Amino acid sequence: MRIKACFIALLISLGALQAQDSNATRFMITEVTVVRHFLRIAPEEAHRLVQLGSDSLKKFQAFNLAEALKEQTNLFVKSYGANGVATLSIRGTGANHSKVYWNGLDISPPNLGLMDLSLIQSHGGDNLELSYGTGAHAYGAGNLGAGLLINSYPDYRKSFQQNLRISSGSYGRQQYDYSSEYGPQNLKAQSAVSFGSLENNFKYRNPGESSRLHQWQNADFQQLHLKQNLYWRQELRNLFTLKAWYNQTYRQIPPNSLNNGALYDRMADDNFYLTGDFQRNYANNDHLYAQIGWVRSSNRFQLASAERPDRNDYQSFQAQVRFKPLKDQKLKWEAAWQSRYDEAQSDSYQGIKSRLSNALYGRAKFDWKERWWSSLQMRAEHYDEQIAPLTGSISTAYQWNSAHNTYLSFGRNYRLPSLNDLYWIRAGNPDLKAEESFTAEWGLEGRDSIGNWQMHWQGSIYWIYVDNWIQWTPDAGIWRPQNLKTVQNYGLEASFRLQKYWGQWRSALKLGYQYLQSQNLENEQEPELNYKYLAYNPSHSLNTGLQVTYKTWTLNYQVNYTDRYFLDEANSYYLPGYTLQDLQLSYKWMRSAHQIRFSFSLHNLADIDYQVIAWRPEPGLNYRFGIQWRWEKS
């Protein structure tokens, strides 16, 4: 209730502050182009990108980023039930192998080593970009899988715009979101506040039972987000920005489905992110970028049997400077210096633990011919009086015509042990080595026309080798982290999008497919696990969607298939595959500068019983209803 009361007070105050005097001025609204899930090849390093625009993230009223990615992409999101921790698995790598960057600031916890995607809202006006492998090298090391980039941009075409979204759904789902952007061309501000809650009181059945005899209990989830961004253009060549994001999450964590009773654990997260940066474009088009940032995070976890919660806090101070000259047309390069200081406290540490790191990064791109170029990245890092392995990538791309291109890249990366790996009381291992990875990737991309149909397709094959993989294993009755495994991942990814416009009709078909093999090549402690498949890595995953629009009506149908996957590294147990279907109908009403969108959606249409984590049931057939109002002024 404390979170909800705070949200209502802030919503009222924001509305009062930004109320505009209605006069006789008339202005036209520009219809927002919805950017659906699509892929492209990055122009600098030749790697795979997945992009989701802010409008695409809002489409199905996803409660958080984990839910949006699970519904709209073929990425595997490992969620511990409807309200549990959710992490991302990219190309068979672990949850701690993909970091999250908010406007250039690394917000992944250095103590835990992984980011919980259920803490990130899916509709805060931000744009999301998933940069695979060494494509995220420019932001930092450790992205053996991918880097998840969340960025906010002002819309200089509009002098004022407001968005209000209210949605509800099955099992106590409620969401209230308000955002606005205002100010003249030289001084822009963005404000956003949102509140959401879930009861998750759905019925479920355990394997072997004929009907849903149980109801999931004690799984409440509440979340509050506050955002404020400021953009000041002193002149056309200078830009100062200040961005702040506060979020607060409270959740109840019930035991597994076999013991879902009155006892439950509790978890509360409190996070604050602050970043300021300066950008300058010089007369010769050279570009300078400087940023400083601060991350403060607090986590409280209380077991049902404990008298008080465990405390886990950290803060991170980060800074970087980048310079990118644009004089030479054939050779383009960029140089950067990055520094960060992490400090963590925990009831499971002996005192305060910290890490200081400094890195130099360089990138060069050379155009051999008009349609052929190559790129080189290098990164050198120093941390805790140690020198990290030299990492980087080399890639080349060729465009054989204006609509088709291909690329080839090789890279090396590493990931440092987390602070928990090193310093957890009676279990931490200060002798851990950094994980090292080597990657190779080849891809094709094209755009074609078939009659009146426009087609965009992409395909890639990849190989990832990870040495010194860190894993927590039992040792004399105590779980400890060790460099145990050497892992090999390989597979292919393909996407296809077809769209057509005729009269007042529009249609689009999308298809995304991934094939993955993730194997344990060597396990020092348990050699019998060699060449076994890693747990929680489905071999096949498929996402397809059909969108049909007539005038102001839109129908969306989506199907997600996830193949079966093993639950243990001995490959003795597995969860069966499942297919999820979603259907949404929406209507858009426009009048002058106002736009109102009504939507109703059904999820898990076939009402199947499925689990992502064993004994953590997911909801059956459920609905969502939403109303979104937008007001814009040019």
C-alpha cells in the first residue's frame, strides 16, 4: 500500500504541474510507427542486433521486460514463476554472461553478477537493443552472451506530449503509467511514473494430476518506477543530459508447487540510477562524449523461517570519455577510457568488499572499397592490481548490392568472478580465474520484394567456446564456486518478415527461429558429464506473429514454441516443450492532437499447463485489457 499511495500522489502532482492552457490553436498528430521485433547488422562491428522500439514494448501490456521478451522474441527467459527472478540466456551462455546498460551505465549488480529482468519495466518510453557477443564490447567486458542496451531519446519534433496508460487483467493484474515530454528545442524534459501489482492467484495442477486442484498463493508482486530526464542544448553542437531512475519492488516468493502453503519468503529491491553526460560535435564533425554515473542498490531477502531479512547492498561509481574523429572517409576510429569503482556490503561478507577497474578501448573501421569494410576492436583492462586478458574482435562485411550484405567476425572476451563468488563467507573462492570466451559468427541479411510484398530476412551461424566456466558445486557439504567447466555452444538463428499495404489494409508476418547446441566439453570434478548438454538450454525455439490492420482496427496473433530442455547436467531430467499462443484486438481513435487506443488480449489461448522452472507453475488462459491516451503538440 505504501508503494501505491506514493504513486497516486506523484501522478496527481505531475498532472497539476504539466496542465496546459487549452486555446484555439489546432495542431496535427503524426501517427507513431510501431517498430516490431526485427534484426539488423550493426554498421561498425558486424554483429547481430535485436531491436524493440518503445511502442512495440507497450503493445501487449507486458508487466515487465522479462515478460515482453518472452512474448515478442524467441529468446529464452528463465523465470522462477510468475513473480520470480527472471534472467536471460543468450546462445547457451549463463545468466551472468549478459549485462544490462541503461543509457550507457552498467546497472548489473557486481555482487550477484546477474540482472533480474523482472525489475525493469517494459514500457517506460525507452528503446531496447540487444547487442550480441563482442558487439557490446564498447560498453564493458563480461558480455559473453550479449549486452542489453536501454536508451532514452528526446523527440525534438514535438514541443509537448503526454501518455497515460491504464490496464488490468487476470489474477489481480493492475498497471498505471503516466509519461510526458515537454519543453522548447533547447531544453527538453521527460517525466514518467508507473505502478503495477500482481496477485498471481491462478489455479494449477502438478504433473500427473487430472485437474487444477491447487491455487498459487502468497505470490504478490508490487512495483513502482519514477524517471526524470533533462536535455539541454546550449547550442546545436553541445548537449548536456541528466537522467535519473528510481524503482522499488516488493514480492512474496512462495515455495514450490508441492508445498504452496502459508509460509513464503519475501524480497524487496530498492534501486536508484543517476547519470549525466556531455556531448560535443566540433566544426569538423569530431565527436566528444563524457559521462559520469552512480548506481545505488539495496536488496532485502527474508526466508519464511528467519526473524530478519538478509541485507545485500552495493553502489557503483562509473565514468567514461569517448572521442570519435570523422575527418577521414576511409578510416574511422574511436578511443575511450572507462573507469568504475564498485563497493558491496552483505550480511554474508566479512566487511565491505570493493573492486576498482580501468579500461582502454579502441575501435577502427576501414573502408576497402565502396561496399567492403573491416573493423577491429581492442580492449585492455586493469582491475584490483591485476591485468585482464587482452580482448577484442575483428570483423569484415561486404554489401554486394544495396539490399544484401554479409559479415564475418571473430572475437575474444572474458568475465570477472562476481563479488559473491570471491567473498561469500565460508564459501567464496578468492583464487577463481576469469572466464574466457572465443566466438565466431557469420551472417547474411537482405531486403527483397515479391510483387507488392516487402520482405526482410536475416540468418547467422555462431560458435562460442568458454573456458574456466564458474559453477557453484558442493564441497565437503558447502556449496563453493569453482572454475570447473569448458563449454562449447553453437547454432543458427534466422528471422523473416513479410509485409504488404493495400488500400486501408496492412498486414505483416514475422518469423524468428533459433537452433542451439550447448555442451559441456570438460568438467574437472565430474568427467562423466563431459559432452552432456547444459541445463535450461532448449535446442529449438520459434516465435511467429501475424498482424492485420484495417483502418483503425488491428489484430495481432503470436505463437511461441520452446523445445524441451534438461534440468540437470547429467541429462537425467527434463521439462517438456510447450507452445504459447496470444491474441490481441485493438482499436485506435484519433481526434486532432489526441489519440486513444483500446486493446484486449488473451494469453495462453490453448490454456496449457507449463513450467519454465521445475515446480514453478505458470498461469493458464488469462486476459489483459488496456486504455492508452496520447496527446501531442508539434
